[in-house]
Amino acid sequence: MKPAILQGPSEPLGYLSDLEIGHRYRIGKTVIPLDSALEFANALDPLSFHNDPEAAKQSLFGGLIVSGLQSLSVVHALSVLGGFLVEDRVICGAGIDELRFIKPVRPDDVLDVTAEVIELKQPRPGRDYGVARLRYSVTGPTGDTVMTFIDNHVLKNKRG
């Protein structure tokens, strides 16, 4: 169920001390194929509008949609596997804030992901890491925003 990386990042996320508020990153492009959407839905989000094409036609969405949880997971996988989140800089995640599923994602939609640094929390005394808050935006094939969230990345402060 590894996501397809159609385009990687413009640059990797730096160390905390390298970042500037307002800096924007292009994370890349990915797609969730129908077979992957159905596999995920059947295992982890078995609602009929995610896993039953015929029943989904009668839903509010008028057809099959990808689970929002899978869309979020695929964006994270793109960030790591595509080379935006680099393990020698990223310690861990500290939570996701303001997650919004704005428009449905359909199987085989190409998703374009960007992020902007919105806040930097400097290290406490005696620590060599802090938190970078990035606002992620995911657009679909028509350019409409389909998902947004703020990810709290715990980052090393500088090369060590």
C-alpha cells in the first residue's frame, strides 16, 4: 500500500534554526489508486461510500471517495518517502491541529501538497530541539483545496 510519488519536494525541511516563518515548501504530488483506497477502507474505514462503489452512488458524495484518514496518511508518507521530512532533522511529530477534510478525494485523483512555516517554538534551556508548526494544504486535480492541517514537527535545532 506504498503511495505513488509523482513528484518529490522542492527542498527538504531544514533544522529548526534554518527555518523562517512564512517560508513555503512544495512537498510534491501523489495519487491514491482505486485498489489502495478499497484495501484501506475495507481494513480500516469500512463505510460504504469508501468501499462499495454501488452503494457510494446513493451517498451524499454520489460515488466512491477515499477515506480522509488514508489521505492524511498518504500525505505523511509522501513527506517522508519523498524526502521532505529527513530523519536526521526530525525527531518526531507532536500532533496534528485543525485537520479539515474540505472536499472529497476520489480514487486516482492527483493530490498536490504544499506547506508553510507558521510558527517556531525555540528550544527550552538545555534542549537542542524545538517545534516547527507547518500549515499543510492539499489540492485536488481541479486545484481546489481538499484538505488542510497544521503539523507540529519536533526538529533538531541545528546540525549536531
